[in-house]
Amino acid sequence: MRDDTERKGPSRRVFLTSGAAIMAGGAAAAQGTTQGADPLITEVQPWASGFGDPVDATPYGMPIRFEEHVVRRNVEWLTESPVSSINFTPIHALEGTITPQGCAFERHHSGAIELSKADYRLMVNGRVDRPLVFTFDDLMRFPRHVMTAFCECAANGGMEWGGAQLEGCQFTQGMIHNMEYTGVMLRDVLAEAGVQPEGTWVYVEGADASSNGRSIPMDKAMDDVLIALFANGEALRMEHGYPARLVVPGWEGNMWVKWLRRIGVHDQAVESREETSKYTDMMPDGRARKWTWVMDAKSVITSPSPQVPIRHGAGPLVVTGLAWSGNGAISRVDVSSDGGATWHPARLSGDVKPKALTRFHYDMDWDGSEMFLMSRAIDDTGYVQPTKQALREIRGVNNVYHNNGIQVWWVRADGEVENVEIA
Amino acid sequence: MRDDTERKGPSRRVFLTSGAAIMAGGAAAAQGTTQGADPLITEVQPWASGFGDPVDATPYGMPIRFEEHVVRRNVEWLTESPVSSINFTPIHALEGTITPQGCAFERHHSGAIELSKADYRLMVNGRVDRPLVFTFDDLMRFPRHVMTAFCECAANGGMEWGGAQLEGCQFTQGMIHNMEYTGVMLRDVLAEAGVQPEGTWVYVEGADASSNGRSIPMDKAMDDVLIALFANGEALRMEHGYPARLVVPGWEGNMWVKWLRRIGVHDQAVESREETSKYTDMMPDGRARKWTWVMDAKSVITSPSPQVPIRHGAGPLVVTGLAWSGNGAISRVDVSSDGGATWHPARLSGDVKPKALTRFHYDMDWDGSEMFLMSRAIDDTGYVQPTKQALREIRGVNNVYHNNGIQVWWVRADGEVENVEIA
């Protein structure tokens, strides 16, 4: 019986000195740089000659220590207090479409609270036939639904209205995550209470001190809004609203109320602080647009990007990024390496779902010269992601929210990447 | 301006004593048990009157402490040593389709090794035009693909060949997980090396001491096998093969070699220890079936189940579980509450993808009497999941592997659940 596992070091060494080569994803790459001399090939390594960790080492595992840079980061000067602040998903280091809960961005208005299932209550009141209070276990008796959706803070990219200011897509576009949620439809819970004819809005609030109340039109509430009890297969994390948060597909993250404690049914919008002084769009004439709930189509190249420079030189280069639209599914993503003069369609990889992150890849042969790398998303309504300049022409530069403009990365010949704008 | 967030305790108390009720997902449930007297409703809670955790509290988060029971568990007596052993995914407590890496089952042959990207090498040799060695960065220059796939140990349910022995689907069916992988196609890496005409098999081995080598026919290697570099959006965890593992969709987990270090191209199967003394199916006549790679269609009800008894009494009950097939997509799941006398179609919730876990839900009105709860999966080849008895009639009871028989849970009138077989 032939068994190559029996061939130990010697034959492998012979084999390697007789012609093996390090290849780098294509013929143009670092061929033969360690030919026959790589001790990682020619010698038996410690990890191949002893036992590793047993199966009872980590009942719940964490990322390996080599990945400790792949974490949420906040920017201290952005906000006055870290309990009313944000951090950013390390999208530059992620792949695929799912965002792990452990590094999915947080936005709190009065900090993340610890609320047990036993202490959890959800009240439904206002213009309903039967005002009700549900325990967590009560919610677990409603029909459950599974949906994947992106959650994007309305202020994602907000610093860019005034020009390129932050280095790295973690900071410029990282107030976004994408999870597979399981929960119960808001419409089913509302039906249990019996919405009265004059109930045209719901007002949702959380159990934290800020309460973060927002008004949602009844049409949306009865459409695809989910009371999520699980994310990515397991319970929500504390910082994402354990044990129950709202998922409002395609709409701005502020409406995705965490630690959901009350759903009031109203005959008009409440016009709370969170939807009047905040989350409205300041226009050049000093007036503000409100009720701009939907997050328009957007995309960003996550690698290469300022935190992920090109280290391998010219030759095969994988360009990848994320695209999304609050209005539907992504139908196409184009990539330009020459500042928008020419565009090339990228591959959409894996799932392409409405109101969820879509991964794209563009495989190119880099000639080693500088590039102005951009992506633009097109959704199934035909909407094309605009440039930042086009947005500013209408909305000015005093706005904070809803910046879905095209991001430009300047890739220098040495592989370093900078956040820039092109005139 | 009307703003319900301004209404503090007093009016809420008034409201509640004027007719609110605790409802439990349906009219039959515990209506009114805490009417007007629940201090969680009538009093201001500590979590609503102070700050929670700031955004810099957990750069990488873990589950909340209330969920500390949702972890991988091993069974000490099952194996001689915890470095050559298994643990089990807590599928009884999960929802949706994604398995978080942190609690996804592990099977090691010589323990989980710590191997950095800098130290990582992948050799492709044997019957190829150009024997090659790739670094991790080299692999990152191949076109990337995203796919979701279940990984099931061939021995999942193995203890059940001899009868109902373990309590809880975590232990009877928990050697399974389902992740969204991103990586490079094995066929692309093989093409770089140039497979010679006589190369009809690959032999894949890991960098751990066991090496865990397995033979894979070239047709499969050239079809959908992925060298995974990411799982659920982030890097693989150490215990799942960081930085690179094989994904062999639909085929038994043992072939999904972790810490992948070599792909040998051969003109025949190697017939290694892992595919001769192990991972073959012992038949009643003492002979063994080999090359039984595909995991046939299977399902299990995850709740209620022995670890998740019914605590809420009669009335609306959510029955949920998982179904999967190594031969394709799940087309239907049926649920029986009377030991298989009558079957009812369940809802397939969320994604229904080939060779990936599919979530099903069955919403019923429980009358409070005992049930023999079962599920059966049907895949898009028309295959119907068999009973354990039907499997034993052909394969006997001396086998360890490939038990895809129907699981029966005896739900007693008090809501407790036991693993049973029905004659």
C-alpha cells in the first residue's frame, strides 16, 4: 500500500531541491524565492510533532491571538462620551457577507445594558384593542422567521461630507454589520394586540436610559420588521440588544431599537428627539429633510484599502468589497482603477439578498503603478451609487447623515493606500 | 408635541391596572397572570436609570453571561484522550442556519494546533507539471469564492446504532456545524500546478501531528472543494484549522482537513489509516463498506428536545429543527407528533441552499398530552430520511458511521423530553 504520509523529511527535501518553487497566485509572482531552502518545508515543525489543544480547552472559542487586530475600534475625539458613542466594524479584514457579532459595530446612546430574559418585558399599547405585556418566553411562542439584513448607522461616512478625513474603510464605512436574524414578525405581535383603524404609526423604544424612541409608519411595521431574538445562530449579544432588538430591513440603524421594551401604536408620528434634532439631513439652505429612513445603495472596496496595503508587488491582485441597498438587492458592482475613467463589472460572490450585504470580487493583474480605486453599486431599482461631489451639489457639506458617495482609494506604487478625493 | 417617552411611571401604572395582560403568544396562554402587578413594568428599573457599558468596553465581544450554558460540550467517556476526541455543537439552543465559530463542534486527532500565517505553507506535489509551495499570502492572490456548507462528522449519531443512549440533540446530532466560507477553489490551485492525465485522486493532509490524510477523487476535487481562509466573515478559528482548511461540501467531516499543508496528486487512492481502519461502515457480515463519503439527508428537532423541555404548558408551541443533505438541497421536512402515524409539512425558514443546513419551523397548538415527536427530511433527489430501524435492517448495529435515521423525542405531559425509540 502506498501511503505518502509515511514519507518523512528526507524524501521531501530531495523533492524540493529537485525543482519546487514558491508561487504567488500566478506566474508573475515571487517564483522560486525560497526554492528548496524553506525550513518550514524541509524540517519537521513543532506543531507537527506533538499534541495540540484538547477538545475541552475552549467551550466557547475566541479568535486566535494572531488576529487580535481584527476588532471593533472607536475614535475618541468623535464623541464626548464613550457611553453615547460608536465604534466601527473591522470590515477591512473581513470576507464573505456575515459579520461576526464579536466585532460588529456598536452605537449606544447611554451605554450597553445587561438585561436578562427573566427581567425582560415587552409592552404593546396605545391604539390597540388589547394592551399587552409579553415575557421573553411569550415571544418564543410566536412563529419564528429567519432573515439576513444589513444594519447601517445613518452617520456611516458622515465625516466624509467635508472631505476625506479618516484613514481606513473601518472608519469611513465601518458603521455597518450584516447578520442572519431569527425572531418573530412585528406584524404578528401587533395582530395579537389588535391595531385599531387609526393606528397609523408605531413608536418603538428600548429599555436603556436613553430609550432611543423612533416612529415607524404602520406600512413598514406590518411589512418586514422583525423582533430579533437570535443573530448568526445564537442569542443576541448584550451590546446588540440582548435579549430582543428590532430589525428594520433597509432602514437606518437608529430605528433598530435594542433591548426593545415598548411598541406604542399611534395615530401620528411621535417626532421624538431622535427623529427631529437627530437623524435628519441638513440642507444648504438651513432647512432639514426628515423621514429619510432608507439607506440608499452604496459600496466600498475593503481590500486593498488604507489598513490593507498591497505587500506583494505587481501581478495578480484580488480587489474585494461590500455593496448594499436599502431599496432591494444589488444587481451589479463596477470597479474602476483609473479614478472612474473606465469601469469593469465585479463578480458578486455568495448570497445576493435584498437589504443585505453583498460581497464582490474583482480579479486584476496589477502593473505596479498607482491607481485610483473605486467601486459603484447598482441596485435592482436601477439606482446607481453617486459620487460624493454629486451628493454635495444637492445636499451641501453641513450634513452628517446618509452619505452613500463613491469612496476613492489612492493606491501608490509602493502599495500603500490613502483615502482621497478626486476633483 | 406628543412624546410617550415623557410618560414616566405613574401613567404607566394607571394604564396597567386598567386592563393590561401578560399574553403568551396566543389566546390559550397565561393571560393576566401578572395583571397590573409586575414590578418590571410598574417600577423604573436600574438598567433604565443609569449608563451601561461604553463602546470601548469589548473590542471583541463574547456572549452575555446568561448564555454561558450555550457552549460546546464533550463526553469524557466517549474517547480515551481529549486530544483525539470530539465535542458537540449546542444545536438545541441555536436558531437560524449559521453556527457561530465559538461553539461549533471540534474533532481533533492530535489536538488543535497553533499555526501562524507567516509559518503556513501549502505544498502541491505528485503527478503535477509543476510541484509548488504556496504561502498564505500566495493563496490570497487566487480568485476568492463564498459558499455556505454543513460539516458533519461521519460518526454523528454513531452511539444511536445500538439504541437511544445520549440525552439531548447536542449529543446525538451535535457533531455538525454550518458556516459561510470564503476561500479559493482547490481546482484553481491544482490548475496552477498542472494536474497530469494520470492524476485521478488527490491526497490531502494537515499540518498537525496526526496529519489526518484522506483521498479524494479528482472529479470532486475539481468540482466544489474550497480551500477556506475565512468562516462566517472572519478568519478561521484555531480549532477549525486556522489559517486554512478544506471544505468538501456534502462529504463527511473527516475529509475537511484542517491546517491544510499538502495536496498530493496520485493515480490511485492512498488508502490511509483514516479511510481503511476508520470511516468505513461495518456491515452485519463483518465486511466493511468504504468510500461512503456523502452524508445522506437527515434532520433533527432541536426544540423541544431533552435539553429544552416545554415549560409553558399547553397552547401555542414552536417546534424547530435542522435538516440537511450531502446530495443537494432540502425540498421538504415533515413533522410528526404521534410517532409517525401522521406527518405535517414544516416551514423552511430562511436560506435553503444545497449541502447546507436548512432551518425548519412547525407551529402547533399543543394539547398538553404526551407526544412522540419526529422529523423527516426529503431532499431534491427525492430521497426520504429513513427510520433507524430501516437502516439497521441493512447495516446491522455494529456500525459507528453514517447514521441518518429519524430521531424520536418522547415529550411527556409535564413537558420533559426523552430520547427514545419506538418499536
